[in-house]
Amino acid sequence: MSDAFFNIEMSEKGAAATLPAKTLPVPGLLPPYRVLLHNDDVNDMGFVVEKILELTTLEFEEAIEKMLEAHETGVALLLVTHRERAELYAEQFQTYQLLVTIEPDA
């Protein structure tokens, strides 16, 4: 890199090179994704609640509510997170033959 890219500051201790503030990347929020639990007729309700508790940060009562919502309506919103984590949740639930899909949270 050329010296023109850096700001050179002189002090009693010598020269120090710093990046100009305008060239530093601005952190942004990752786009949110919805993690959706789908009903199935194969898995026991207790098993589904157990896996929700194991794989997410939901509390017991929330896990029961989400399982019942999926059972009664066909799908339940488990949580909203960034895409990479949402994909991880979908893969983890799949290892237990539970269907979880993700979609952008518009």
C-alpha cells in the first residue's frame, strides 16, 4: 500500500500510521430470517418439544406453544435470526427428521 493511504501521526514516541476513519467498514445488521417449524404426523409431540428445547433458547412454555401452533395450523414461527444461524437451525432439526424451513423476514 502507498503511504498516501495511511494517516501518519507524529508523536514523542515516533510515527504511528492509522487508517482514515472514512475507509473503515461500517458494521451493519445482517438481514433477518424467519425459522419456521412445520407440523408432521410422524414425530411425537413430546419429542418435538424436547428438540426445540435442545436446539434453541426457547423456554419450556414457549416450546410447547410453538409445537402446538405447528400441530394445529401447520406451521409455527420459532424465531428470527440471521441467515447463517437460520440455516444451521434447519440443518440441526433435519438431523432429527423435523421439518424446519427459513425465509427472509420482510
